[in-house]
Amino acid sequence: MTDLPPRVRKAVVPAAGLGTRFLPATKATPKEMLPIVDKPAIQYVVEEAAAAGLADVLVVTGRGKRAVEDHFDRNTELEAALAARGDLARLDLVRASADLAAVHYVRQGVPRGLGDAVLCAAPHVGDEPFAVLLGDDLVDPAEPLLDAMMRLREEFGGSVLALADVGPREIGRYGCAAVEPVRDGVVRVTDLVEKPEPGRAPSTLAVIGRYVLDPAVFDVLAKTGPGRGGEIQLTDALRTLARDPGTGGPVHAVVFTGRRYDTGDCGEYLRAVVQFACRRDDVGPAFRRWLREFAASAAAA
């Protein structure tokens, strides 16, 4: 009887970036704490991990990220004030972030790229498969993407990526995958290129911010030098695993066709806020009415 690959139990959330695309808002506030309606973006990410059964979450932080740690900690003074007022609804909201998972932290001393941030997680993760969730890509809470990726890892071992077809005009903004079909919605990754030049992309399938990785990636990252932008690219390490499965591969991918929000871009962030607000039961109905009126008046003007 073949031994099944070990189950994924831990998640890593890189959150050490400088957030320069959102200056001046991120001068003193971590970009991960920018709200999507009334909840910081990083909470949606941790909620996604917890919903997939990953109760151990390591956040890779950097200088100026103390607010992230405070958000997932208890605030006894605030809780006591809310309890004294009898405001139990808001008390539950405040406690929810602290009760999602066992959240741990490690600091990336120098921002040397996503690959280096993942490598910072090696002592905590150890010799186990793990998930990586990037906060710039918010996946709709109704989409079980992480579950599908972990099932694929159990089937094939190795590592599993999430890919989305972004079209030829956008593919230069992403890591791009060369693939072979396995079955509907599942491919095997044979090569990866980080932000390909126009006309040189092997496909229009972009790597989006969800990964389920074999621990062999740590050894590869430790040997990976700076790549595009002078940073240690996770894409380069995954390319090694994909091209040489004996190093810890193979690499497969789920081709994701559900709803996701690229909140690393200012326009996409605003669209995410609007879409999340429209779907809310409490603020949604009134906000949708206002939005229709605003759109009509703007079109007339």
C-alpha cells in the first residue's frame, strides 16, 4: 500500500512588503491592514486558511508591521469597554480575529523578495508541506480553491500552484507557466517565467497568490540567487522543481476560474471594496441603490 503524502497543516502569509503602490496611505499603516469595507485585507487571508483547516499560520513581517500583530492579538481594554456597554455584536467582531488560528510571526530583516520571505518560514514549517497565501490576491470566500489545491497535493505529491488565465496583455505582470494538460482544470507545470517580455510568454496562465509547497522548496530557495529585480524569486525555485521533479517535484496546478481580487493594484483594490460592499447583507442594499444613482449621474455629467 502506497503511503499518502503528509497532510498540509500550516500556512505562511508573507506580509513584509513596503506597500509603495499605496503611498502615502501606507507610510505608517501596513498595506495588509488597508480595509476591505470594515475588515483588513489580511484577515480575509487568515480566514481563508482557517476555513481550509490550516490552524497554524505564520505571518512573515518586517519593520513597521506591528499593527498586523496587534490585530490578531486580544485587546482586553477594548473588549472590556464593549462588554460594559453591552455591545456584544462588536465584541464578537473584535474577538473573532484573535480566535481564527494560532498566529505566529517571524521578521524578514531585509526585503529581498518573495522567495526570501518564504525561506524565512523554514524553521517554523520544518519538513512538512505548507500553504502560502499572498495578501495581494484575495480569493472569494465562497471559492474552495485552497481545498482543491490540497487535494491535488494528496493525489500527486510535490507542489501545487494556482493559475488564472489573464490574457496576453496582462501576462507580463505575473509569473507565467508552461503547462501540459492532466484533466479538466488541472495541469502539470513544466516551466515558469517571471514577468515575461511581450511575445515571449509560454502561455496566458499566470501564477496567482496561492501555493501548496513541498518542503524541498526550502533547499532550492537556499541555493537560488537574486533574479528579476535583484530579488530572490519564488518563481525561480518553483521552476527548478518543475523542470527537475527529482528535486522535490512534480509541480501541478489548479486552473482557477472563480472570483479573485488583485488588491495590489489601486484600481483593483477599489473594485474589490465595491464588490465586497455590494454583497453585504447589512450595507449592501443601500450601497447598491446609491451606486446606481451615482453611476447614472456620472454618465449624465
